[in-house]
Amino acid sequence: MSAIRNALKQGATGIELDVHATLDGYLVVCHDPEVDRTTNGSGKIASMTWKDISRLDNAYWFAPGREITRDLPEEDYSLRGRAKTDPDFRIARLDEVIELMQDYPGVLINLDIKQTYPDVEPYEERLADLIRRSSFEDRTIVASFLDSALERFHAYAPEISTAAGPSFVADFVRELQAGQNPEVNIGLNQVSFQVPTGFTGPTFSVTIVDANFIEAAHSHGLAVHVWTINDTAKMERLIDLGVDGIITDRPSVLIGILNDRGAAWRP
């Protein structure tokens, strides 16, 4: 919550979060399915209750300006222990985040469903219900690397926008790079592609986001959001190409670039 508050105060116009569900049905904000990497605890979120999770220190291994690492001097973990008295440094519940965002009208929220059946008890219906109860239908995009999660969510909430799933993206890129005009079926209320700039493997390199991709996406009414861009030069290049959104760990940097260019969106 501390990071989210800071981003909103700096002028972020969207917040991108990953969502899991606890054993007793609370929706919480965390990238990993386990709490081990960032907290002083251990275990899978899906097997822990909210009471268990609420006791953890989510800044335990945080050191400013670094990736999470465990071999630094104790004093480098400058926020360690704050969670005992300040809930902003524990793992956040999604309803707490949405309550905070009520004070920032127009700012969008992008929610990534990280797991679903059969790996965990599915929580797409719970997510749809929370978005509706909060009147956030028009401020939310739901995404996932799991096509089945997007299909299940859409069945519960056809009115809430989604990002294109992995199969949709793969087919679109494949057809586009083969020189074809991709066929698009907006069957899950998709409004955007949310993609990296490309993929590089041991024997291949594939560019996704270029002028051709952006033009084709826009021709079908789909926005292009690119993740995760923390380098200033890459931000500048993507803005020049005409992307519609950039997901970054450094919102103050991106906001500064957009303000300097007079290109910032104002909700």
C-alpha cells in the first residue's frame, strides 16, 4: 500500500496489480503465489488464511533501489519491522486498494488473475463481485496469463473489460508477422494488448511491439500497453511509437517524461 500511495500521489493514472485468494476467500495483492520471497513468512497464499497473512512483514527483504536480495547488511533493509505498526507494509487486500483509489477518480486499475482451477480454488467470481460492489466496472481491466481464467471471469462479468489473453496475442502476432491481416474476435470484451516489447530465447528473438503491431492493434480498436519498462530510453522510444500505456516499476520517471512532452493523460 505504501508503494501504491506514492505512485498515486506522483500522478500515476493506472495501477497494475496481481491478485491471489487466501484459503478463507480474501483477495490479496501479491505477484508470487507464495509469501517466501518478500516476507518473513513461508507458504502458499492459497493455503493461508487472511489472519496468517496479515501478520507478515511484506517489506522484510526490501532494500531501496535493489531487486529483492537476502545477503545485504541488516541496516539496508530500511523498512523492516514497519509492518508491526503500519499496515501499509503488510500484504494488502484488494478491497483496501480499491478503497484508497476512490480518492483518485478516473485512475484505472489493472488486475492480473495469477491462478485458477485446478491449481487453486477459482476466485474469478469473487473478483467480479468486488469490482461491482466498488462500482469500478468502468475503471478496471482484468488480465491473465491463463486463457481459462479470462474465460471464467468473462462468464461472470461480461461487462468488465479484459486484456487479450496469451492465445489471442500469439495468434495476432503470428498472423501479423506472416503478412496477414489478423482476424480479431472481441469475444471476451478485450480492450487492450498487454505485452512485453518482445521475447528472446537461446535460439530465437521475436519483436512484438513495433509500428506495425501498434497500427494493427489500433485498427481493431485495441490499446497497446507494454510491460515492464524501467529504462528511460525505452520509455521514450515506446512513446514515440504511439503506445497507449506503459507499465513500470518507476512511475515517477515515466510521469516526468510524459509531463515534459505534454503527453500525460489527465483522468
